[in-house]
Amino acid sequence: MIKKIKVEQLKQGMFIHDFNCGWLNHPFLTNSMKVSDEQIIQKVRDFGIREIYIDTDNGFDVGGAPTEDEVRQEIQTEINRIVEPEKLRRDPVSIKEEIVKAKEIKNKAKETIHGIMEDVRFGKQIKTEEVGQVVDTMIDSIFRNQDALISLGRIKEKDEYTYMHSVSVGVLMISFGKHLGFDMQVLKEVGVGAMLHDVGKMIVSQALLNKEDKLTEEELGMMRKHAEYSRMLLEQTHGISETAITMAAQHHERIDGTGYPRGLKGEEISYYSRAVAITDVYDAMTSKRCYQDNFLPTEVLKKLYEWSSYHYDRNLVEQFIRCVGIYPVGTLVRLESGLVGVVLQHGEKSLLYPIVRILYNAKYGSFVRAPYDLDLSQPSKKSGEERIVSYESPERLGIKPEMYL
């Protein structure tokens, strides 16, 4: 049985099933292991891990500890509570209309960031005016329909992760800032800060950035220096706001002081840095990387909520879930009936009942002849009342959701 315990309860003879720290890149070679000595326990503590999952079938138990299923159910209940009051966001333009422009903006943004990061590698100055122009087009698109750019941001190849991650975090941060009510000047500053938050990685060894195997403890230490490098580079760049510099410097700090590079706590971390930390982890975990497969968006939202007990600003995590929706546009979901479809639009009733474009019938293992739209807030004569029961993996079914938006 899989159970969740606090690190203080960890003892020799237990079997760690999962370190529960996807963002932390723990120093162990595997994600599950027997606790054979005190050194392992101390290393877990040293890396700021606060809670872990143990396998009681392969090691000692902890009486009264909640099971993994109980934890999942509790988190799902909490997230449902968070999104239930949220009503449909009225976008001036449909996602179908905006997706063409959004593709052009995404490609231009990727090209711009690639050029800037290559310039940094060769010691050239960052062209702030180019970043600013891209951020302006992103803001315009997001105000027309934010879901177009957000859904496209999840599409990235492993070998372009470093560049597309910066673009995606920029898109998510602008969308989040719009949701939080930032004015236009602040939106532009946080957009630039998010786009350039990882620019310091260009000072880190490229072999390290592209390494497919697990990073060693020494390599993790070298990788963690990128936040300081980003701060240093942006401080030397003309036309970069203090907001953007602070975001780059602090995006790996954590509320409980277990982050880096300075181990800041609570409100010692700027509001915008606490916000970009959430968008950074969300995009990183929903992306395929050279050393990690991607996680489904809802699973990442659940993890962010779980980790907000210690590492993230709980209020901002809740607001982020409301911003992107528990079922983000462009993701694949399975309904109670076995029908599978791509989320097309947030629903009229609440975020729990989106409009879904039906593509596949898992019950029969076949695609539907003609895709059709189903508003889950409105029971249909054909399907009756439907509800989402789980996410589906696009890779498993061979479906590219973006083709159906």
C-alpha cells in the first residue's frame, strides 16, 4: 500500500515509493529506494523535501498515515471547491479564430528567444526591444483569447525545450497576470521577466543542459547557479525592469525557505516571483524533456496544490487553477460513458463542465465517424448527463488535440 508521510516520520527499513518533489530534482539515482541508513534520511531533509510516499508492502508502515488514494481524493475535492464558483470567461474571439495568429506569435517568440539565448552564449547583449515587441503581441493575443497561445505552448519537442519553455512561461505569466488584474505596464514587465527568467542557463554547460541521464548532486549544484546567472545578466542589460530582474533571480525560491539561491521565505520573495514560480513548474512538468516524460495538466495542478502546503503561495496556486481551468483547453479527457474528446472551451455552468469535442469512443476502441461538440453543462438527448472522469494521454491514443481546436 502507498502512503504519504512527513519526512520526520521516515526511518530505516522503510521503502520510498516517490520523493514527491518533481520540481526539486532530488539527488538520488532513482525515484524509489529502500532506506538503508541515516545518511539517506539526512540527504532527503537537506534537499528540502517535506513529505514523501512510502510503499508499506516493501518496507515498514506508519500507522494512521493517509493512503495515496485518500490524498488524491482530498486534493480533488479541494480543487473542485476552488473552481466551482468560476463561470465562463467571455473571450472576444473564439479559439478557432485566434489559433492561426497564435501560431505565428509562438513561432516568432521561439525564434526571438533562440536568437537571444544564442547571443548570450557568445557574450553579446540581450536585445530587449525584440523581447518587448514579442511580449506586446502575446498580450494582444491573450486579451483576444488566452487559450490559443496556452494550448500551443504545450507543444514542444525535447530538443527545443529550453527555448519553448521560456516562451510558454511568458504566455502563462501574462495570462495569469491578466487574471490577477495587473495593469498593462506590469503585464509587460512580468511578460519580459518570464521570457528571460532562464537566460542564465546559457552560461551553464550545454552538455549539462542536454544530459539525458539523471544529474549528479554536483551537477545539480552547477545547474542551480542559473538563477544567479540570470540575475547578473539582466542587471547588466539596458531597459530591463527591476520586476523582471527579481523574477529571474527568485523563481526557484520557495515559501518555506527550501528554495535557491538565497533560501528566501514567505514575503521575502516578491509577489511576481511567487507567481512565476508556479507557471515555471507547471510548464516544466507538462513538457517532455530529455530526462523526463511529461505529466498530464490536471496531475500537475494537483501536485502544485499539494506542494502549496510548504513550497508555493496557496492563494496564488488557487488563482492559477482558476486561470487555466481544471480541464485546460486543448487537453484530452474521458467521459463517464467512455467517450473521449478534447476540451474546446470552458463551460457556461462552471470550470467543471467544459465544452468537449468528441473524437473517440474508448468503449469500442474506435474513433467517431464525425467529431461533434458536447456541452457538459447541458444534458443532451443523445448522451444524457455526462461528466469527466479522467484525463487521457494523447500519445497513448495517437491523437494530436491541437488539430481539433
